[in-house]
Amino acid sequence: MTDRETHNLALPIGSSISQYRIESVLGMGGFGIVYKARHQFLYDRVVAIKEFLPRDLAGRRGTTVVPHSTSDQDLYNNSLQRFRNEGRTLSALSHPNVVYCQDLFDANDTAYLIMHFEDGAPLDELIRKHEAQGTRYTEQQLLAILIPVAKGLEYVHAQGVLHRDIKPDNIFLRRADESPVIIDFGAARQNYLSATRTQSPFTPFYAPIEQMDANAKPLPTLDIHAFGGLMYRMVCGAAGPDAQKRLMDFSFGQKDPLEPAQVRMAGVYSDDFLAMIDQCLALKAGQRPQTMTEVREKLEQLAANKAEQYSAPDSQQTNSVPQGSEATAPSSAGSKSTIRKLATLVIFGIFVAAPLTVWLKVSNSPQPAPPQITAPPTPPAAVKTIPLYVTTQPEQAVARIQLLNYGTDFYQGIELPPGTYQLKLSADGYKDRLKTITIDDFRTKYELDVYMPPDLGCDGNCTNGYGTWKYTNGKYSGLWQNSERHGKGKYFWKDGSSYSGEWQGNKRHGEGDFIAANGRTERQYWWYGKQVNLEELFKLELDVTIDEILAEEEQKIQ
């Protein structure tokens, strides 16, 4: 649907729905429109409002929703009633991993659901981001997402409700704590889509064969099959064939076209984990786990086993790179609450027939990847400026500092407008350093601490390439970028110990192996020079991935 068509179908900006005033259209699917709205008296209360408006059946006349023809009236009324009924059911649900609907009402001859906003990103986008980078989730990372989803489904089933459309698109990860939330329940949508020719009422692969039988009694095993599909997609990197194809091949005595996860990912994940995925995807409902409680308990046992496998005593503190070489993490990896305003992304409702186009609002905050250098103009007097202070380590490395893309010589406390700057630091007996910094308008001052490595000589390319650099207490062999250790590399200490792994911005960053002088090996996880555990690393990487997705969406909007 074009922007003009969306504009013509949606309610005008500034319209009132109950006590809320519409500020923007957040998205539109085949089954309705989602608006951003603000309470007219409680100004800090911003909500998402989902309007029931199936485009195949109805349009708008003024503010009123009307069926396209009298022949569509009965189906529209039936679908609207199901929307109301399920809205009442969902409004009674209260679980941290299930979307919360706080109100339901009729207006304009249709119905509206009021929901909370959430900050974060849909799971399917995070999965695609991982795949585009050539990485995959570890089993521990998968369990950190899957266990809360299983708890949410377990709670929903206990209330006598089925989701009917579990898939990565309908799992949303919150920014605040990376916890997942289940969205977009599918019962009312399935009723409507069963009677329309333009869209399928089921999601291929995730929907089990019994979901395609209108006379079959829906049971929790329906969602369990879809949950198995969710796990398979995350583990294997692709969805499998739909249930109808599997049943047809089975009926003709052919091999199941769905390659088992135990075969496809053998050796990558534990056998017990892969076996549970295959069990959930069994073609016959009776061969699957019968309750989400059973699934959740198996996942928690797997997580407990992994925790025991990777646990290590806190006393195992290892060597670090020489003083100053792993300084404080760059500001782009700091506290989210002080770096920028959080991007606002709404959980786009329940009963959406097709993925909605979600519009994101995000501030122009620094991202972990170095930004493109631009020379900011000399600020007028009214523009806010921030003082810049630079110190170098070690103290005897008295550096000469140049601002390469600003028309003024550097001095301590120089007032600079918000922008991106490149500095060159030089000191006799030490290697030159180039630093790129981004100064944001929320700061009161910017303090930069730079380590100056002794100029002991480089064997190879220690600017942008592969080289070996000698330090006072060891040497580094590996990749360099902008005269900093960046990429895969290995550091050798003079006591015989070493660290081999990922580096970024002259700091250990990511996964690597520390080998002590006595031969003991330890897998370590680092975030800009700070040692963390695997779960903390996953959360930090996830937050950066969410930032990248929001930045990409902002670029699309612009």
C-alpha cells in the first residue's frame, strides 16, 4: 500500500479516539492500523492504538469504517465480534512475556485496542542481522530467549488461550532487559483470513497439519509445533517445508522432507537440545510434548547443564594487556540512559494479518562502529559548545595534539560544538595515534584518555593490515586498523602466557582464549577491554544490534 493510500485510509492526525489524540500512523497491515496516540489530559501517557480495519472487507467513509458491499457485511460483523471477544480475553492476561492490552472499546463502527509501547526490536530482524554478519546464536543465548517465551506460552495456555501463530515475527525483544514478549495472537485473524482469497490464514512451516482442519479441536500441541519451528529457524538458519508437504510425502511413503535438527546441526548444539526441537516438530500431535510446562522444564534443565559446564571460580583472574592499552570503553558502549533517548518502537498489536510497516523514532546517537568524519562548521554564539580535555598514558608521553578537521589549534578545554572530530597525537619515542571522537550535546565536558604505545618497531603493517608490535612486557601479532589492534590477534606476555581472540579499538572485545604460562586454557569474553561472562556479552551485543536496526529504519524514513 502506498503512503497516499495509507493516508487516505487512516484517521487524520489530530483526531481523537476516546481520551487519546492521534499523533502519527505507526503501521498498517491487512487487518488493521496502528496509531501513536497521547492521552489528552495525562500528557506523559503515550500508547499504541490498534484499529480493526480489514482492507479486503472494509474502507472508511469519513471517520466511520464501512464494509465494501452488503455481501461483506456478515463476514465483517463476525470478524469484528471475534476481535472484540479475543480483545476481552487478552485484556485479562497479565504476564511479563505476553503483550499487555489495557483497554478495548467501540467507536466509528469498529473496535480499538489500547496497548503499551515497548522499546526494542522484533526477533526476526535480530536473527537476520546475525545471519548477515555471518554469526549464529550460542545455545546459551538461545535459551535466554526461549525460556521466557516458553513461560509466556505456558501462562497463556493455563488461561485457556492459544496463540495460533508463534514465529520470529511475533516475538519482540525489549531494549531495557532483552526480555522477549509474545505479540499478535492469531485466533480472530484466522477466522477472517479463512474467508479471504488474498492472504493465507496460516504461516507455512510453523503451523501444524491439524491447524488446517477447521473441525479439529485446537490443543496446546498446536503452539508447541510452532514453538519448535521458532527454535528450528533460530538454530538452522532457515525454515523448513510446510506441514502439508510433509504429510503428502509421508502419505506416499517418502522420506520426511524436513531435515531433523539433530542431523542438520549435529556437533554445533547439544544432542538433547536438538532432539527436543525435532520432538516439538513431530508431524503427529501425539508425538510432541503435550504441554508447554514439559517444554519449559526441558529448556531450564538444558540451561542448568550449560551453566555447570561453563562456570568458573571468580578467583581465576588473568593477566591484562599493559597499563593504558585497554582504557575505558568508548562512549558508544556506555550507559544507554545517558547516551541517547531510547528509540520508540511499538508492539504493533494483535490480530495483524500481515507484518506492519513500523516507523521508528531514534536520536542521532553514536554507534559502536566509527562514524564518518565530518568537519562541523564554526558555531555561532547561540550554539552549545562542550570543552575537550585530553590526557595521555604513560605520563612521560607528552603528546602534541592536532585537530585535523577543525580550523583551530588544540588546547586543553577548547570549546567545540557537537560533532565528530579527528585528533592526531604525537610524542617523541612513542607511536603516533589517530583518534576519532563524537561529542554529543548532552555532555557538559568531554574527557579523552589515550594510551601511547612505545615506538619499539613494527614488523609488518601496524597501521591497516597485519603486523607484530613489541611492547615493554610482550608483543602483539594480528590485525590493525587506524594504528590500533582491531580484528583477530594474539598477545604474548614475557611470562609465557598469551591471549588469542578478537580486538577492537586497541582493546580485547569479543571471545578469545587465555593460555596461562602453566598451559591452563580459559575461554574469556570481553567488552571493550572489560572482562564479562557469556550472558553479559550476549546482552551487550544484542543491544548494539537493536541500535543498528533502529538506525537503519531511521535512514529509511529519511
